[in-house]
Amino acid sequence: MEQTRRLITELPGPKARALMERQDAAVARGVSTLMPTFAVRAQDGILEDVDGNQLIDLGAGIAVTSVGASAPKVVEAVQRQVAEFTHTCFMVTPYEGYVAVAEKLAEITPVSGPVRTALFNSGAEAVENAVKIARAYTGKQAVAAFDHAYHGRTTLTMALTAKSMPYKHSFGPFAPEIYRVPGSYPYRDQLDGHTAAARAIAQLETQIRAENLAAVIMEPIQGEGGFIVPAPGFLKDIVQWCNANDVVFIADEIQTGFARTGRWFASEYEDVQPDIITTAKGIAGGMPLSAVTGRAEIMDAAHPGGLGGTYGGNPVACAAALAAIETIEEGRLDQEALRIEKLVLAHLEEIQRQDPRIGEIRGRGAMLAFELVDPQTQAPDAALTSAVASAARQAGVIALTCGTYGNVVRLLPPLTISDELLEEGLTVITDALTAA
Ligand SMILES: *Cc1c(COP(=O)(O)O)cnc(C)c1O
């Protein structure tokens, strides 16, 4: 596919409009869609719609298609595997691909010592299973999550997720024995990492107590919550406290994993070794797969037959994962994430110098965002944020927002996007900001 933005109709075009009508009549409105069009193919930085428009992809399907949405190795591996067999159920008749993915995760995840992996289908399912395993290992029940956390939309993971609208509103009651403590949000709490960690630990000790606490779960960069990078030292202090108190530390690297931040996993920046890591999103080049990887002693606390699921570690998804990981390794996509970081930061910092509505630019690698605020009060400006994102979408750029206050524009391009497309996509977004 030619890697250029091209709008030949307004968005939505006539074919997209017809599909929207069918969607409205057939698809539940709870599943809402952002882009005013429908996809037909995608490669690297470009997604083509049903009317022949070519859009710049700055979302990668929410940090999933880091290797591109049709990476040659992934396509080839999927085609080969799908013709061999589509499914046996690993719990019935196992196959090599599942084992090979577990071996690869043992190699690349920053969990120390012998590790074991179990595979599932979605990120939320991985988080659910990490909690089950931590409870089985510790014999304790409570789980602590942080302000601004996002861990999924199933019943247990909704309870772990912080933000009510749209994730939790009207869907309760929520799972018991889930507790929330303050995290680290340097732009808004002005605390250094050690002070923020001490505040969280004080609450863990008084409101839960270590002898009741099975696990602490945390995203090393909070994704849906606003691309919040904790202050230096925060994560390390929390992990040390967990280690000293027989509490399993679960790093939810579902959004940050697989070279997205410029390293295999964002925990590496914090110099911590989680007990368990949950992964999904970027793991398999767009095929649904997730994993729980953890210290063998913890993982094996779950009894035989206690973990699994019909589709978990589907063979086609496993073939895709092996190919996606190989693509990241051979293409040095970690370096590409750092290339993207450099270009995006230079562009955004230039704009910020003239526009104090950009309160903060933050993130790592190809996981970057800016927070839009009232320049006087730093109050979040969600209306401006959604106006900027929707203007960018109308102009053919897939732009995402996030944040507890809905005031963060986030960038998650495929790691294979060209400098030219990235620069053009950013210009569309920042021009929309200037015009707003
Ligand atoms: C997306 C996400 C999840 C949930 O993953 P699903 O595949 O949508 O269930 C959990 N945790 C984090 C950090 C995520 O970004």
C-alpha cells in the first residue's frame, strides 16, 4: 500500500454511510465506534477505508498492531497455521506453538528466575487469571489497584479499573476484596516517587494489611488513565514493599509491552522485576492472545485444571505471536519506538512553546501523549480534547484520547510508521489544536 494520506470523499463517504446504517440496526450501541468510517485494509502507517480513503494510523488498534496490521511474517505464519489446523484446545491435545510462545516469553520478560506462562485470549482474561494465581499462591484474598488504573471490562477487572464512565457505570455490583490506593501522577500531585509510594504504602498497611493482601497490580505507565508515568522510584518502592510482605506484584504490561516504550517491557525502565507480568495487545500482531508470565513457584500454585479455557493460546494466535516477536527482534522495533519518541517530542515541544494549553507532554517510546488544560488553572479541558481528536479524525488521522478527565491526546502509532506520515499526522492534530 502506498504510504500516503488521501481523502477522496468526505468522512464518512457513501459506502461508510451505508455501513453505519447497518451497524445502527444490528450492533449494540454499547459498542461505540470512533472513526467515522469502516476499514478494508491496513499496512504500516496507513489504513484504507471502504470508500478508498487512506488514513494515517496513530492508534495501531490501541497499541496492538505495533508490527503493522499486515506484517509479512505474521500474515505468512497465520496462513500457514490456519491451513494446518485451527484449533484442538490446548487442554485436550497440546501443540508446539503454545509451548514456543511460553519459552519466548520466559526469554524476554523481566521476571527473574525460572518462569512459567499460561495463555489466554484477552487482556482482561490475563488479569483475571493473574489474580486467581496470586490468591492461590498466597492464600490471601485482597487485591490493591491504583487511582487512574485500567485493567479491563470483565466483572473482576471492572472492579480493578478506576474510571466509572464509560467502563463501570450501571454495571455493578463489583467484585469484592478490591481496594484502591493513590498512585503517582507527578503533573497533578507534585510528589516525588518516594513520597507518593510512602502515601500508597501507608494506605495498604492501614486499610488492608499485608496479611490480607494477595497482590498489588499496576501498569508501569498507566494507559487509559492518561499515559501517566509514575515519578522515578515509585514503582521500585512499591515492588520492594510487596517483596518484603509476601504480596505478589503484578505488572500489567498489556499496553506497554512488546517494544512499545522502546524496551521489551516498561518495567525495565524502573529497574524492577515483577512477580507476574500480564501481556496482550502487541503480543501477536493483531491476533487475539494474552499471557500471564510469572515466577514458577507462584504460577504453579494453581492446581492442574485450575487454569485454562477453550480458546486460550489458540494455535493461529500463537503462530502470529512467534512471528510478531521475531519481527520486533529482527526489525529492531525497540529502536523504531525510540525514533518515534524523538520525532514526536520535538514536534510537540515546539507547539507547546506557543500554546500553554498543552499542560504536559509525557510517555515513553511510541507511547506518548499530551494533556490539554486551562492555562491559568491547569483544569482538564475535555471539550477541547475531543474537539481536537474529532477534527483530526475528519481530516483522515486516527487519533485517540484517554485520561481519567478525558483531556489527554495519545499517540500509539505502529512502530513501522514512516517519519513522513508521523510528522504529517502530528501536524494534522496540532493544526486542529491551533484552530480550536
Ligand atoms: C487494554 C488493557 C487491558 C484489557 O485488555 P483487553 O484485551 O481489552 O481485555 C488491561 N490492562 C491494560 C493496561 C490495558 O491497556
